[in-house]
Amino acid sequence: MGCVPVIIQPAVSQPFEGLLPYDAFSMRFGYNDIPVLHELLRNVSDAEHARLLRGVEKYAPAFNWHDIDGRAYEFVRYGVCRRVRDALCDHLRPLL
């Protein structure tokens, strides 16, 4: 949707976490950060926000199932293959 994801799930793996650099397009916080989250978000610099938005734009196709540019199916296929036959899956690696 064009927004930087804010993730507050320290013990939950995110989709394609082993395949995508989440630090390039999202911010993570712990449960203890919730009371001061508004301050933490306010302190994100414009440059950092712009960097994260570029990451959102770059990696958004990995989560898109609907548009012609969507790559979600490819990421699921590659992720499943890696769980089964890690070394034999390189030809399935999605391009972004």
C-alpha cells in the first residue's frame, strides 16, 4: 500500500523473512516500545523514511498476488523449494 510497515511481533516470523531484507523496508519494535512508539516514529529522519520507502517500492512485488508485476507465487515456490532441497533451488530465485 506504499507505507513503511511497523512490525511489533518480536517472536513471529514474517512472510519470506529468510528471503527478503526486512530492515530495508520495515521498522521493528518490541512490546516494550508500544508506550513510546509515537516518539520513536516521530524521530525517524526524513532520509531514513525515504530509504525505507524505496525498499517498500522495491520489495512490494514479493507480497503482490494480483497484479502482473506480482511475485508472491514465485517467492512461495522458492521458499518451499529451499526448505526441501536448498541447493537445487537457485534457478527458482525470484528477481526483484
